[in-house]
Amino acid sequence: MKKIFLPLIALSAVFSSCTENIDRIINAKEVERVERILASDEMEGRRTFTPGIDRAADFIASEFKSSGLAFFADNDSYFQHISMLKTSLKEVKGKLGKQTLNTKNVVVNTTSETINISSFDSYKVVVIDKEDNFFQKALPLTRETENSIVLIDAAHEKSFARMSRMVGRAKFPTENSQVFILTKNVKATSIQLTIKNTVETQKLKNVVGVIPGKSKKDEYVVFGGHYDHLGIGKPDKNKDSIFNGANDDASGTTGVMMLAKYFNKIKDNERTLIFVAFTAEEMGGFGSKYFSKQLNPDKVMAMFNIEMIGTESKWGTNSAYITGFERSDMGKILQKNLSGSKFRFEPDPYPKQNLFYRSDNATLAELGVPAHTIATAKMDEKPNDEPNYHKQSDEIETLDMVNMAEIIKSIALSSKTIISGEDTPTRVTLPKR
């Protein structure tokens, strides 16, 4: 009996000691202080390319400085600057067979000022027939890495009208273009087309801080969450026009900031820890896409993405779920490290929602990194599950600060053996989508 009880007593003592130390740094009062600033009306919903998100970035950087974090790589500040290009159609002239082409029937996904097409040669030609699912076929084409001409049956006129808004968003510079043409003749054999665009440079920034490792400084563990949200829209029934995004994702960003402060206080990380507040998640994950290109993925041992942890999970308090649980053994490592505690991590209970692919973990996961999202949001698409999701009512008053602090502490405790180098999660292998 002593052989059974002694390890349990020792384990309990370890958690008691860790909890006592962690409570001084991560607690409901401190979590609320940070959360309240990030989700305040002053931040104006933290929409990309607005003064509000710049104020949020400044605040996060000031907290990283207060926590004593180092700059990332060769940066001279906590800001990781990103240049995007926004393209608008200026002029369209040409013919598809006998059809006159203009800005009403041509949409282009590009960052080039001028495009001249004299034939279908050198272009990948794709046809979207009237019986095809338009968005299922068209959306992947906007991510093509080659020049394409997409002939779209006129039956898709209403859906085509939405394409200009979709491809008109800011994007990374590229030499490739995808030209979408609405036509009654998808079998046309000749084309003459000149497109002129207005190209505008737009600036974004991630906020990144680092705690250098000791014996394994060239191995990285990333803690991230996105700090952007939806900005200002039409007033709701309460005459509130600001999408404060308290849960989505000021809560996750608050978690990143709390963890940075905690880990730099205890300084027991053998691996280098990187803390990043991602921008532009809501408009396509551009912040995390840029960030992922700045690291050798083979050196990233794990990535904790924190998304919407301000409300109770389906299991109640002191619990959260891990997306893509089955894609690496990282979830099992976290569960093992929480054994004997009051915290509970479970596999994602909403597989149909594809949450593993819908947040900032996805880019690193596609590179093989065991990158998973930790969340509590109830995402069954039932009206009462997360009634404030992407609404003006996503305010701090709807969140549970005590439980949120406990979730952040659980992430800190569960990551112990990964940041120490004792455990290394298996790499992610993604199936074809």
C-alpha cells in the first residue's frame, strides 16, 4: 500500500507547489486586467488595417516588455512586420471568343499591376460548369501557385458577384494570377485580354517575444493566439456597433501574455519559448502564415494555439479540448502532465467543424509541426452554444475570469515536460483534403 500511496502523495505535492507559485502570476484579477484592455471599446474591435489593432499591438508589446521577453530573431522590436498587397480592378479590355470582357464579367486574383493575355497557352484552364458546386471548385483555385484562367458558366452569376470581394482582400505578393471569367461559352478557344489594376501596399504586424532556452536553445516551443477581430459594423438591437471579440480571441491572446510572464519568472525552460500574437486570422490567417515561414519547422517541437477559452467547455469548468488530438501524441502528453490535478483536457468533440484547420495552428501543422488548438468554445452550431460568437455581444462580461485563469494555468502545467525537453510530441501527418 505504501508503494502506491507514496507516489500519489509526491505527485500531489508537486502540483500543490506548482499551483501555489503559478497563482501569484496567473490569477483571475490579472487575467481580467489584460482581457479588459484588449476587449475595450478603445481597441475598436481590433480589425486589421485600423488604428484600433495598432493600439492593441502596442499594448501587447508593452506587456511583453514588462515581462522581460527578448526580441525574436533579428527584430529590433516586438513587432514582426508584414507587407500585403491589395489589388483593385482599374480597367478590363478584351474578348473571349466573341464575348466582350469588362469589369462586370472578369475578376482577377493577383498582385500584378498589368496582365496581358493573348492565348490560353501558358495558362492552366479550368471550367466551372453550371452543375458544379461553385465555391467548392472556385475557392481552392484562389490558392493556386500557377497562372490560371477559370471559365465560369453564367448560371453562377450570383455566386460570381461575391468573387470580387473575396479576391480583392490583401494578400502576399505573388507572380501568379488567376483570372475568373463569367461566360455563356465555357468552350471558347480564343482570348485577348488586358487587365490593369490599382495596387496598394498594406502593413500588418505580429507581436512576438522570446525566452531563450538553455541546453536546447535551437529547439522551439510556440505559444500563440490571434489578437485581431472584426472591428466596427452596423449597430445591433442594443445599438452596439463594436465587435469587441472578448472571447474571440482576446481570451487566447491574454493567455499567451500570461504564459509569457509566468515562464519568464520561473525560467525553467530548456527549449526556447516563442510567444506570438497573430494578426489577420479573421481574414485568412495571414499572420500565422507569415510567421511559419520565418522558422525551420523541423526545429519547432510543439505549438500551443490558444483560441476562445473564456467560456466553459461542454464538460464545465477546469476543462478544455485539443483539436486534432489524434494527429500526434501531444494531447496524450498534456493529459499525462495533468494527471492528479483538477484540470481536464479532452479530444475535440466537434470533428465535423474541422476546427483543427480553422485557426492559426493549421499553417505549422501543415509543415509537420505538432501544432494544436486548445479551446473551450462550444461549436456545435446550435444557437445557444456560443451565442456571442462573431457578434457585438462578445463582451468581457460574458466571460468567466476565474475559469479562464485556470485554463491558462493548465496549459502552463501540461506543457512542462515539452518545454523541458523531456517529451517531444510526434510529428503531424495530414491526410489530403
